[in-house]
Amino acid sequence: MGFILTEKIFNHYSKKELGDILSPKIFTQLSKNTKILPWFSELAKVIDIKKIGYTLEDFKHDYPKYKDFTEIESLFKILSQGISLRDIAIFNSNFHTVLKKGFYYNSTVLKPSEIEKYIVIHYDISDFKIEFYKNHIELYGDKEKLEEFKHKFNLNEDIFYEKYKESWHLAFKGLLAEYIRIYEKKDTN
């Protein structure tokens, strides 16, 4: 089984360049075409993963031991920055488990402002009107679409009809709400 990572590294760097930037152990693992890849985060400390065109799909192929991680895209983002899971555990001891089992979107334990550069959450609120409040956000729109959104992210809150705004709405707080707050406010700046 060939490794996509090895191929992309050698397509971008010469052996001499690699010998200059990699530790002897990692250089040997890559150049001898062994059946073991170096720790991904260690390689990412010295090789720009984006620059060589290495993708999430490549990562899934090369590192099948991570296939059971629900939040594999966030894991890839972390490791691509040269940060190991051990390093991230110093920041948050439960983060490894969260990446493996999946985000709890109502959680207030993980603070998006502290971990936004590590996580990836795909959401689409283009069908909704959004309002920001100090401790939560509210989405207004079609009841069925709000139900789909609620179920997709396993949110605890109920959907109510707001008679003054003549619309259905979902008010929620936690990880997802704060993540949306960060990225929606970035887009307006």
C-alpha cells in the first residue's frame, strides 16, 4: 500500500531539501518507503500540508486508525497545524474524546473563541433570519427547516411560534451558537 502523503511530499521537495528539514528518523521513514508513516503532526510542523496539496481524503486513506473519529475534519485541521492530540489534551483534557465521539452542540464546556482555529462545523443558516443575544442566538424561519436544523445538530431546545414577529424560531446556546456567532460576525466585518 503506497502512501499519498509520501508521494505528494516527494513531488514537492527534493531528497536534499527533505534531508535538511526533517529529522533523520522521519527522513528515513519517508525515503525508505517503509510501511509506517511518521506521526502526521510531526511532519506538519516542518512541511506545509496545504502547500503540497494533501487533503482530508488523502489523510483518511493514509491514516485509517482515525477512521472512527466523528470529527475527523477537525482532527485533520489540528494535526495539519503540527499540533498533536497530546498537545491539545493539555488545552482541554476531554477534546480527544469529543473529536472521537462528536461535538455536543449545546455544550458550554468548549469555548469556540478558544478553539475556533481547531474545529470545523458545517452549518447552513441561509434559510433563516438570525438574531444575536448575549447568551444565545435565535433563528427565525420555516418550522420544518428549523426542525431539520435542530435534529441535524441534536439541539435540546424546542421550536416556538413568535407571534410578535409572526415567525417560528429556535433559540439555542452553546458550542454551535457561539461558533455561528464567531463566523457570522466575521462575515459582516
